Amino acid sequence: MTAALLPLYSGTQVRAAELPLLEAGQGPALMRRAAYGLASQVLDLLRRADGIYGARVVGLIGSGNNGGDGLYALAELRSRGVDAQAVLVAERAHPQALEAFLRAGGRLRADVPPNTTVLIDAILGTGARGGLSLPEVPGLSAAASTSTVVACDIPSGVEADTGRCPGDAIPAQHTVSFGAAKLGLLLGEGGLLSGEIRTVDIGLQDQLPGPAAWELTGPELSAPRPRPGDHKYSRGILQVVAGSAQFPGAAELTVGAAITSGVGMVRLKAEPSVSSAVLQSWPEAVMSQGRAEKAIEGATAAAIGPGLGRDRSRQVEAETMLRATVEAQMPCVLDATGLELLRGDLLSSGGLGAQLILTPHLGEARRIAEALEDQPLQRLLAGEPDTLESARALAATLGATVLLKGPSTVVAGPDGAAPLIVRSATPGLATAGTGDVLTGIIGALLATASSVQDLDFSRIAAEGARLHAAAAQRLDPHGRGHFGASALIGALRE
């Protein structure tokens, strides 16, 4: 399984990489490279829209180096024939950059005109701390909603390390990140404010350490293709434990997603009414019979949890099967009600194994931390959390692979390796049942994988999240959210 990986760095890492170059007197060269990259990206946007002629670009310029980047970029744009103007939002500006802008014929103004084509946000950079209060600039509010907003390195007010945004911000359609892509562009609220991310090389590659995380990106992949000599048993067998009289649809969604994702056989352990309903929709599914601990025999992976409900006997059955998978080190994805099965020694052992993939959303992660009585973890998950560090801490504590769901999903393994991030940008997934579909996709990927000893479970979990998001994007490219979870299954086939 191969896919593109984009390295991600904290703002702290990038600033540390810049420091020796700055001390060697290369600061002006770094700024010029950043500005040239920003200008080039803006020119590309203009060419793809209505063209350069007649376009107006206005920069919101802060007092620091970020504002300097913006001013140099505006000067470069003017040399290319763009009507580039600047609004100084502070009492001072980077002196050399301001001089270059004025020398290029640039004009300072106190407002943002209504015919602004591109608005460059160059107020604050990665070193800023504390919340931003948007400047009171006439026309800014209107231009922020009608023009194309391009953030210079990072949307002003977003923390580069965590994506937190404690104050105001201007949502960007594009962010041009200098030197490396920053974590804050994908995590937390930053992932909702940064738009399309473009990275400009300014000469930091030899100075950068190992990435803090990786973004899993295209091209879109699918489950391994069957070989000519395959049969239903060699293509993997997924054992599903899902559904109840209260939530029968959860089993249908999980089974349907697994079948559509490509697996030799899907077996379901459920009560008779649920089994009957699933067979109406998915007659190729096989119903498991007999004792719970025997049900996983012959399976290559398991998916446990969606829609189990509150029936005590059903939960005991599911817990028995979960324990059997942990003991056998069988790949398993655990979701929804199944996460509540983590109790007693299952919760406290700290050695569940990387082959167990937990898929909580933020609320479920908080409940797990409460059940652990782990106060540092509870504090980490409180408020607007650092989702990267939260996922890493939860994975380390449980000794399992954790997929923390959100607009940017974070996947961390118990080995402490750099986590993977999947940015979905698909708000329509915030609806009942979509998590059950994700469970089926991941279950199918686990069941069709070749060798447990050689598997990268974080990568499999992230790949499932990416396929899930890609299906939603195909189904709802404009983010209107007019679809239900069952429609996702059909989109997986495309």
C-alpha cells in the first residue's frame, strides 16, 4: 500500500531551522524567497481565474516579518503588472520591505476596496502568541467574503503548533506556507481556516529535523486487487459484531461498507432481527452462529462496536470477542459502543497491541480518559485540545493504534512514531452512521492485508479515513451535506 506523504512541522521546528541561517545573515534572502513564492502563487491564482489584467491585490500588512513577506510579494506583483496595494494595520512596518514596495510604485491605503480580487493576509506569522483582534479597516469584512483570501505562511491568529485560534481570524481559501507545511494548518480550527495549502521552498531542507507528523494525501487508493488465483477465503474474512434492535442500521452500514471496499467474506454476529435486516440489503453476508469466542475462528480481522446498544448480554458477547482478538493479536477496529468495552484489565493493561485500532471522536476520547482516571490526559483533551498530542498520549497509554476523528483526523500508534493526519474538509460527514461506514472500510483493509507482522496499522487506519473522506468529497464536492451515511457506500465504488 503506497500513497503520498507530506511532511508536517511545528512552527517551533521551522523557526529553529531558520535560526542558524538568520544568524549567518541570510534573513533578507529567506524573506525574498518567501515573498517570491507567495507572489508566484498569487499570480497562478489570477491566471486560473480572470487573468492578471484588471486584477487588484490588497495586502493586510502587520508590523513583523510576516508583513515584510507580504510587502515584498506585493512589490513583486507590481513588477508583473498587477495593481497591488497595501493596508498597514500597525503603526510600523518592516522598513526595507516597505521601501521596496513604495519604490515599485505601490500605494498605501486605509481601506480595502470592494473590487479587490485577492486579499493577502500578512498580519501575523508563526511566532505570534495570543488571540488576534481584527483591525478596523473599512471594507475588510466585505472583501473577506467576496475576494480570494490568501494567507501568508499561516492565517493570522492561528497557532502554528496546534491549530488553535484563540481570537479572530480571516478564513483563507489558500495558504502559502514557507519552508514547510505547519501542523497548525491542518489541526484544530486552523484546519478549517487555511484552505488549500501550498508549500514554498525557501532553503530550510538541510536544517529541518524529522517531521512532527505526516499528512496522508492522494492519489486515491483502494483495497488490494484480487489475484487471478484468489478465492473467497484467500481474499480475507472480516468478522463484524454490530447492530442491535435499537440500532439495526449500524450493522447494515458496517457490513455494506466492508463488502463494497473489497473483501472475500463478511460475517456478522448479531441478533436474529438484525441479521434478517442485513440480509435483505446484503444477501452475500454470512451470519455467524454459536458461541462468541468461537465466532472469530477463521477470520483474518474483526470490526466490533457500531450500534451495539445497551443490551447487557449483547455487550458481554462483544467484549468476549474483543478479548479473543486481543489475545490472538488479530487485527481489529473498535468503534462507537465498542469503545465502552474498554474496561477493567482491557483498559488498564496498557498493552492492547497496535493491531487494535480505536476510532473515537473527541467526546469518546474524553470518556476513555475519564475511565482511565488519567488527569494529565483529561487536561490534554479539555477545551480546544491539541489533537495531535492527545492522540499520541491516548495511543501510548492504551498501547493501541488511535484514530481520533475530526475535520482533520489524527492517527497515532503506540510506538511513538510521527502520527498521520487525514484532512477531510467534508462537513457532510457530520451525520449519523458515517462512523459505521468508516469502521467497515478499515475492517476490510485489515482483513485483506497480507501479514500481521509486517503491517503498519497506523497507515491502514489513515488510509481508511482517506478513502472515507474521498467518497464524501465525490458525493458532495461543494460541501452542502445533502447526503446520508448509506449514500457513502455507493460512492466507495467509484
